[in-house]
Amino acid sequence: MCRFCACELSKEELSKQCAYKKDNLDHEVSWSKNSNFVDYHPSTMQQPKNTGLPVIINGKHLQSTDSRIFCPMYWSLIPPWYKGDLKDWNALTHNARVENLKESKIYSASLSEGKRCVVVMEGFFEYKKPGSQPAEVYYLQSLENHLLKAAGLFNKIKRENGETLYSCTVITTESESNVKQVHHRSPLLLHQDADVETWLNFQSVSSADAVSKIKANKQIDLQFHKTSKIGSKEPATAKKVLASKGLMSNWLKTGTNKGVKRKAEN
């Protein structure tokens, strides 16, 4: 799972840190100037349905000559068949199980159309042993403090007011590394740039092959530490930055899950 994530880097810093090689030259990842409902803003607490995540897609999706381009996205995938108001979309689509993508009513269209993306983050937050009391929240990040890049899917819709909405989901898999000490599922992370290229190259790599290749990747260990307990009055500490845990606590208790049956990762 990936309930919250953190990314405090500016757009300029992300462009540099996500640079890639093409034709033996280094290329920074530029940012889309397309009309969009959301924008990216650095934050220690990026949360579903209230955040513009920093997401990389193949530039061809935006008629760009760039191989990779940042496109901020709403974190909870809205499928093409949904015509209702955004605030009425109650399914929990911020995470998608890699095992169910092909058969999913929600995600299969994005997968078949090659709408594959990479969600960039510095780290993510997760419960340890969901349902335990009191709940324990952990922050997970790279052992080398590098950026984490998670495989994802996205969709693009036109809203009634004419705005373009890009929405995305983070793909999850069974935890195999030390992450399973915290949770039995984790984001499907792309550790090598070749993996990022394979996942984004929808014109040359079929979705079936891309999914097969990233599923075969060996998961690596992450570093993690407890940040807070639900209900605690102490501030949560993540990546050496003090951040109020009230937002997390309220969301986990009553936020986007309020009154909603779990339909996540269909």
C-alpha cells in the first residue's frame, strides 16, 4: 500500500534529479504546460484526492518530442467511463494491485491504452499491521536517500468546465523485502533507469511485456522509522522535517474513507 507520500523538492530540483540519458546526452525532465485541474506543490504530506503528484509520462502522450515529461496528477485514478462529479467518486483508487490490472474495470483501459506513468516521491507513509490498536505509522525511503519511482497508471478526462484532469494510481505488489515488516504490500518501485524506460515506452513495449518485466524485478530493502501514533499529540518526524501529524490522523480517521466501502486496488 501507499497511503501518503512525501516530496518536498521544487519542480526545478525534481527536473534535475530525474535527469536521464538519451543519445549519450543528459536530459532534464521538463514540466507540462498543459491545462490541468491540479498542480504540484512540495509537501511532506501528499495525500489522495487532495494532491497534485509529480508524475512522469512519455512526452508523446502530450504531443511533445521529449521522451519524458512531468505532468502533475490528481492522486486517485478516475476511469474514462465515470461521468459524475469528481467529489462523488468514492472508490479508493490511489493504489492498484498489479495482479488485477488486466481484469480490472477501473484500470484495464489505462493499461491497454499504454497510459503508464512513474510517480516520483522521496518516501511514503504506511500503517504497520492495519487494524492494530494503537496504529503505528512508519515512513519508508531509499537506503541511499534517493528518490523513489513507483510504477503507475493514469487517465485523462475533460471536465464539464473544460478543464483537463489527469489522474493516477500507484501500482502495488506483495512485499518481499524488509518492507513486509511494516506492511504486506508496497509500491512497485522501479530501481533502475532501464526499468523506467521500459515502463514509459508504451509504443515499443506492450503493456503485457511491461507488467511482466517490472513484476520480475527483485524488490530492494528500504529504510524506515516510526513517525507517530494515531491520536498522539506529538508531531510526526519524517526525513528530519517536523510536520504536523494532525492532517494524517484526521484523514486516517475520517477523511476520504468516511462512509466509503473499501473498493481499493480493484
